[in-house]
Amino acid sequence: MGIIRLPSIISSVKQFHKLHSVLMRNQISNNVPKGHFAVYVGETDNKKRYVVPIAYLNQISFQELLQKAEEEFGFQHSMGGLTIPCNEDAFFHVTSRLNTCL
């Protein structure tokens, strides 16, 4: 059974390394406080930038947003941060729940 899960583990590690690379570039180049990262939120070309705690990465609801972002954009973003393709209300709903949990 361990052999069957190995490809998914390798895929998860690769995704983590890509995300880590984006986050490190983001923190260095965009004046983001330590322990946070920038995300661009919106479904149109007029996306808004938000700075969120890295602790969000451990939360399933935020991981689902990131998975949607990866499917649509990959991890290379011209804006310098992660782009999350959802409306701001959905983003606020997820992050407000996370703020009460953390």
C-alpha cells in the first residue's frame, strides 16, 4: 500500500516546494511582514492584494482556495504573489472563519 501512495506524496512535496519558492520571493520583494504572505483575490483583472498569516496554509478551507488557484494559474504569477480566483466575499468568509479559529 505504501507504493501506491508514493506518487501522491512526491506530488505534494513538489507542490510544497513550488509554493515555498513563491512565498519566499513574495516576502523579499513586496515588503510583507515575516510570518505572512501576499495573495491577490478576485475573478476579474482588478484583483486586490491582501496580506495573510502563513498559519492559514495549515487550514483545509484555505488549502482548497489554493488548490483552485493552482488549477487555474499554476504557481507562477506576474503579480508577485499568489492569485486566488474567487470573489472577495468568498475570500472574506474563509479568512474570517480562520481568524476566529487561530
